[in-house]
Amino acid sequence: MSQSIAPIDGFVAISVFAFNLFQLLMFRRHGFVSMYLMRFIYYLLWHIAWDYFR
């Protein structure tokens, strides 16, 4: 039995990888606090705002 990957799964994988890569760049350039704040704001937008609008 073969399972195919939906295009949305590929998009999600690429976007998560890109966000994590950008977060590592933020850490290298601006330090831990900036990286942590970026992740925190992302989680706020994703888990609170997105849940409200959907």
C-alpha cells in the first residue's frame, strides 16, 4: 500500500523548515531573547488569532 503526500503537507514542511531556519539566524545575529520573542509572538498568532478567525 502506497501513501502519497498531499501538496499541502509539502508546503507545511517547507514553511516550518524556513521558519526554523529564520529563527536560527535571529539567534545568531540578535541573541536568545530576540529568538524567543519571535517564537512567542508566532505562537500567539497561530494559537490564539488563527483559532479565533477560523
